[in-house]
Amino acid sequence: MLGTLYGIGVGPGDPDLLTLKAVKVLKRVAHVFAAASSKNDYSVALDIVREHLLPDTPVDHLAFPMTFNSDSLEHAWNANCEKVVEILRLGKNVAFLTIGDPLTFSTFIYLLRKIRERLPGVTISIVPGVTSFHAAAACAGLPLGEGDEVITVIPGAKGVDRLKEVAAYSDNVVLMKTYKQFPRILHEIEEAGLKDRCCFISRCGLDGEIVECDFEKLSQIERPNYLSLIILKKRGLEP
Ligand SMILES: C[S@@+](CC[C@H](N)C(=O)[O-])C[C@H]1O[C@@H](n2cnc3c(N)ncnc32)[C@H](O)[C@@H]1O
């Protein structure tokens, strides 16, 4: 008898944005996994849920490389998958924690794919989470979409190449993962004529939260925190 794998979205930072369902599941599972960068062992997702875990619940970090190199990713995720499979094979229920929502630019997606391949009959249950950009929009008081408006969400690192193309058909654009190429992203925003229509939100709901819509101030930031995104509103930032 295999255990169940729960993919749990823990929201973007504020522990009050954890869903009741996530809390209920966390109290039931026998083992918790959280992703961590291979460079450090720190998991924001784990910090968010820590107070809800039973004191003796084992917690393991799954290291994954922050890279686009498909061989390194494949290798890391095969190893991570085996650790989860081992516990599921003991018949224990497992939770994998992920920031925001588990099916939105999340490490859970790699795990889901791998586990489905390795254990085709396993039960997988996914608990959605409040996404970073929904929380960020609330934090900045910016409507993400209304009426006929089109909303597009793009990953900043590579997606910024397509900003002009995307902005041509979208009323509102969310740029995620802005930390890597921040100066380039700002350049593209300026080129697209949107510099007075963008708002930067960093560490929403966490210590060091920043909401900054002044482009000149943003230009002074070299490399923002990993947990940062930009909302662009073509019709302007006024509600
Ligand atoms: C790997 S993605 C995770 C997305 C997440 N699954 C979601 O549903 O929002 C990481 C990116 O999410 C965004 N992010 C996550 N938490 C955030 C926060 N508290 N404040 C601002 N941006 C955040 C940042 O753009 C960050 O680089």
C-alpha cells in the first residue's frame, strides 16, 4: 500500500495566507519535504508552515540546482524523487511544500512528473495556494484584471525577451523571477514605454517587504531579493 503525495501550496509568505486545507493536511502527514536551493538549506515554505507541523514530523530538504542545465536538473530530480518514493513505499503520507501555488512556476511540477513515472498508481493530491502575484497585487492595491482585460504572467529570467510582444496583447503583465536580470528587465520596460506603469513588489508578506512604483528608485537596485516580481499595467497604476 503506497502513501499519498500531497503537493501543498503554502502561499507567498504571510503565514495567514496558508489555507485551512493545507493546515489540515500538514497535521496528518507522516513526512514533510521542502525544496531548498543547492547553495543553502533554507526554505521559506518551511518557515511559513513550521508552527502547524506536529513536533515530531520528520522534515527533509530536497536540494535542486538553480540552473537551466537539463542534465543537472534531471540528475537532481531523479535523486529527489527517490527520497520521496522511499517514504511513499512505506505506506506513509508525504507533503511537499511549495511557495505560492504548487502548479505555478513551482519545483513541485518536476516532482509530480517524476513520481507519476516512478509510481504510476500513486495517489497525488494537490492543495492550491495563494500565488505570489495575487498577494503582490493585494499588497500594492493594484487590480490585476477587470472587464475585458488580458492578464499575462511571464517568468522574468527568459521571458523578458518577449516583453514587447506580450505587452502588445496584454493589459496587465506580471514579470516573475526578476532577481537575475533586473537591470535588463528595467531596460526592456523603458523600451516598451511602460516605465511609469510598473510596480515592483519584493518579499510580499515577509520581513523586508518592498512596494516601489517609482522607476528612478528601482533603477538604483542592482539585484533584488529572489522573492521579487513586477506588475505592469498598460493603462496606468491609478485604480
Ligand atoms: C519559483 S517561483 C514560485 C512561484 C509560486 N509558485 C507562486 O505561485 O507564486 C519564484 C518567484 O515567485 C515570486 N515570489 C514568490 N514569493 C514572493 C513574495 N513573497 N513576494 C514577491 N514575489 C514572490 C518571485 O518572482 C520569485 O522569483
